[in-house]
Amino acid sequence: MKILVTGGLGFLGSHICVELLENNDEVVVVDNLFNSKMEVKDKIQEITGKEIKVYIGDCADEILMDKVFLENAIDSVIHCAGLKAVGESVEKPVWYYQTNLGTTLNLLKVMQNHQCKKIIFSSTATVYGVPEKPQVDETFETGKTTNPYATSKYMIERILEDVYVSDKTWSIGILRYFNPIGAHKSGLIGEEPNGIPNNLMPYILKVAKGELPVLSVFGDDYDTPDGTGVRDYIHVVDLAKAHLKAVNKLKEGAGIYKYNLGTGIGYSVLDIIRNFEKVNGIKVNYKIAPRRAGDVAACYSNPAKAEREMGWKAEKNIEDMCKDAWNFAKNK
Ligand code: WQD
């Protein structure tokens, strides 16, 4: 299969490319390098011993995307390109809507023009907003989102539903990621956002390396076991492998499928700090700070549907995630 991965040089995208190549798929990437680096292409090729074709540019660029589909017989698309920081989206909503919606709408238009009707969309657990119970399954209400990032992803889910209603020959996978962390065991690819990290693990890594002085723990007064935010952290390699299962699911036939991708286990911020310190033998300097706008207290998955319908289940534990994250970051 020849698969287009938008944002394919990014944290998740690069891990998906590795898994696809090792599955003997052909991979084409479009990436604007906003939150990634060109050197990741070489790392992907070093890990797999295989070539990938990379187009540098933006998915909102209709001319570029038309060129990609003219030059490559794309079987399906895995759409990872987009902005993804909760706190940042509260400060810059127009940028988030313009980027996340604009890229997706252009991609869908070009796909239609080229009769490519299989897409897997990188959605997020934050579409559940403040869940009525901390453990969410796919039947939970979506749309009462608490930040523009989540709202933009929810809007795209609705767009995809409308695309399917308009043409039921589409095969659409909506994958709601929980909190991806960790890195490939080689230590060659991982999470290295440009600038000051918004997300927990990359921030911990910068503090562990001495590049930032202290981690701010955003609130310890939530209704959780230790008062800090609880999330479902999932190893990025487990998450990448889920995409191969989703590609196969779309091959079964037309339809629209929504899956939670998480471990089903919730860990607090302090749990993550303690696990990271334990497995890596490193102290993480932190302080308690005010809550971050847009955060929910607790959200973790019930991943049973993905296992039932795709035969996918996360295999790696929190120690693997903390160890692999550090194994990547320590040499940077
Ligand atoms: C996790 C916890 C923070 C930073 C993420 C991604 C989003 C989506 C969903 C994939 C929260 C706390 C964080 C810090 C902290 N992923 N925290 N200090 O907000 O759950 O959303 O998962 O689609 O793209 O952003 O992840 O890592 O930002 O926060 O205390 O410096 O860590 O309050 O409880 P979040 P996060």
C-alpha cells in the first residue's frame, strides 16, 4: 500500500512511518517542519533501511497537495498534521482553527478530486471535554470541549461525518489519542517540540537535562487521588501500531469508525514524575503552580472497542514510556 502521512516528520507521524515501512508499505510524507525537523527523514530511513518520499510544505497548499496526489497513487491517508497544545490554543484560537480546519478541508478536497477515499484522522480524547466519569468510551458525549484545540478536532470529526453521509463509499477512521509519550527503542526519533514544550513529558525531559530549571505542576487541587491532573499516557509506538490496524480496518470496506487509543490506565502528574525519576535515576525539580486554562481534572480511556474491532491493545507500560522518552532525549 502507498500511504500518505501528513505531519509524517512529527512525533507521532515519524513513529507511524517507521511502523508502515516495517510493514512493507510505501510511505509519502507532507510536512511543513513547523513542529518537526528534516533530519527525522534520515532517522526514519536509518531505523528501517527504507526510503520515504517527503514533500516539504503545508497541507493547506492546494497546489502542493494536488502535486502529491498526481505524482503518487495514494491508497489512503493518515492525517497527523496540525497544532496540538491545549494551553497554546486558548491563547491563539484563530491560529488553531485556521490551521487545523484549513489543512483538513484542503486535504479532503484534494482527496475527493483524486478519488482517494480512505482517511485516518488524528483526533484526541479532549473531544470528550469534561467527561461525566473519568474513564470514557466512544459512546460518551463529545463536543462540550474546553479549549480551541479540542474544539477544532471535534469540528473535524463532524466534517468527516458529513463527508461520509454525502458519500458512503468513504472509509474513515477517527482515532482519539489519549496522551502519547515515549520514543522508539532506537533513541533516534522521539518528541522534541520546537521552543518551550507545552506538554508534560517533553517539559520533564528539558528539566531532567538541565535546560529548564523547574517543572510547573499545573494545579494540585483537582478532585483526583493526589490533586494533580490525571491522564491516560500511551507509548507512542503502541499508538503508531494502532494506525496499521486502522489501515487494515479501512481496507475491510466503507464506513466511519471511531476508536479511543489509550491504555485504560490513568496516571497523575506526580505519578509520571515519580515513575520517570525511578526508572531513570534522575531527580525532576518541580513546583506546584496554578491550574492551566482548558485543563480537565481527569480523563482516561476505555480502550475495549479498539481491541474488539481492530484487534489492537496497548502493550507497553508507564516504565517503558518513561525509559524510552529519556533514552531519546538524553543524547539530544
Ligand atoms: C498533561 C497533564 C497538565 C505540562 C495532550 C495534548 C493534546 C492531546 C491530548 C493528542 C495535565 C499537566 C502539563 C506542564 C503540567 N494529545 N502539565 N505541567 O493537556 O492532556 O493534552 O493530550 O492528541 O495534543 O496536548 O497533555 O501533556 O499538556 O498535560 O502540570 O508543564 O500534565 O495540567 O494535567 P494534555 P499535557
